[in-house]
Amino acid sequence: MPRPGPLERATHVAAGAITFPFALVRYAATEPLLTGALLGALTRAPLQYRSRLLKLLGDAGLSAERIVLLIKSLKFLLAIGVAKRVNQSLNRLALNHWNFFGKPGTPFNWSAVNKSELVVVTGGCSGFGYEMVKGFSKHARVVILDISPLPEEFKRLSGVHYYNLDLTDFSAIESTAEIIRREHGDPSVLINNAGIATGTTIINTKSELNDRIFKVNIACHFVLIKEFLPAMLKAKKGHIVQIASMASFMAAPGLRAELRLHHGAEGRTIQTTSVHPSWHSTGIVKPFEERLEKFGIKCDPASNVSDAVVKQVLAGRSGRIFMPRTEEAKAEVRSYPLWLQDVMFEMNQRLKGFTLSELGEKK
């Protein structure tokens, strides 16, 4: 694998040296062990030690008013730090299906001797996948699915197997999955790592490339999960890893950003609107309307949405349309902590008395 050159390493070190003090202050300010200890020393320590600390602060130039402000600030930072820790703990619990201790079901066996577990890694010939193959090969058998050739280093690793596979070919994925099950058994870990990116704009991207991006980055994940998840469920053991990106949270807002950043004054003459309807009487919902009414859900007429869209376009303004308008408040739910999303989802399902999958099964 290519290593960064001297200039890149020097730039990285310099950037780290500049940002480290700020990162350290940010960490210390919200670390409850530090803020709590300092607050305790100023307010709860034995009098002789507290007096010495207060005198030390006074000698450093802090007035009594400033010390009082410091104590209030420490209380505030301690509360933020504790809330942050609690939130992180609840998120970890939610991600683990609210299991407090260990993993439910059948335990994994990561013995380097037996190597009974089978790990499937897409895009395992380069980047993150390359490094994960090296890491997992010490504890398990590994199957690489990649269109790139197998690195020479991996040909010498015991228990590493390679299948040349184009992840845009779903039939090939299914046939390869069958070969894997026949020759190696059922995978207990699936790592959807393969991905491609392009720096082109929407209007300059060829249809073939768009098709490939969506198939490799999104659609093939569903095919692979469909192939390998059933055996994981039967064995009560499995782990599915999706390699995403911080762009999941920080990406520019799509077409709107392209219009503004890449097409100059002309781009700003184009409006964009996204529409987010709830339950409305359309062809998609019509087969379920009768069952929805049993649960107290009455579908609004489709004309409510169409009228709003017509009005928005005629006004010549960009926007987001929520129908009914009261649904806009729900747009914030995805910014909530994971544990709170879990709680709200569970409460919502209990109030409704059904899930969407059940709705389709019992129609």
C-alpha cells in the first residue's frame, strides 16, 4: 500500500500541533472527571486544602467574584459532561438492542487456531478493506469480494480466499454467495466496504456512472444482506458492518449546493423543492386504506399534496413541503440521540398497534 510522502507527513504533524491545544481544552472542558474533581476541590475539599487552593487562585489574580464565576462555570460544564456521558452510554445500549451485558445469542469464536468464523469483505484489495483483511485474517477465515486483482501479500495468507466479483452484477453476487456457502460455509460477519466516488456534478455524470455508483454504494448491500443474513439469524450470531463516511452527516445539500457552487448566476435562477407527505390516498397506499382506518388513520386526499406543489411552483420559490403541515416537527427526529429515537419509535408502534411490514402481510 502506498505510504504518505515526507511533505504529507510534515503537513499532518504541523496541523496536529496547531489543533492539539484546542482539542485538549475542548476535551477537558466537557470531561466530568476533570471538571468534577476541580469543582469538588473548590467546594467540598477539607477546609485546609480548599483554603490553599483559593489562596493560590487569588495570588494568580482571580478576584472573589471571578472565583464564584469559575465555580458556576464548572457546575455548568460538569452538567454538560455528565449529560454527554449518559447520552453516549444510552446510545451504545440502543445500538446493542438494550442488552446491558455482553452479546445475546451464540458467542463468536475468534480462536486463531480453529478460525471457525468466516468474514466476508467487499472491496478487500485496497483501502480500509485491505487493512481489515489483514486484521481479520489473524482471527478468522476471510473471503474477499472485489473487482480489483488480489494483492500478492494476500496470496501468502492462510485462510484468505478471493473471488473476482463485479458488485453491480446482482446475479453474479447471488451465484458467488452460493459458492461461498458451498465451499466455506455461512459467513458470520459481512463487511460492506466497497465504494466508489466521483467528483463530477450531476449534469456532467454519465448515466452508466450513476448506475454504478448507486449499485456499488447502496444497492449491492441489500443483495448481500439478503444472501447472508438468514443464516446469521438461524445461528443466532452475526455482525453486519456498513462502511460509510462522515459525509453522512456533513455532506453538502445535493442539487441545491451544485446549483449554488458550480453554476454561478444561472444556478441561482433554479428553484428546488422536496415534498414529504404522510398518509394520503394514492395508488401506493390504497391497498392498505381499510386496515389503516381500523387503527384510526384516515388518509388525506392526494389533492392536498398536489395543490401544495402547484402553489409552490407557481410562487417561484424553493422550499420543503410537509403534508399535513404539522408533520414538519417530525423532521427533527433524525437529529435526536439514537436511544431517544428507539424509545419514540417503540411508543409510536404501540400507539398505532402495527408495523408497516405487518400492514403489508395482513392486508
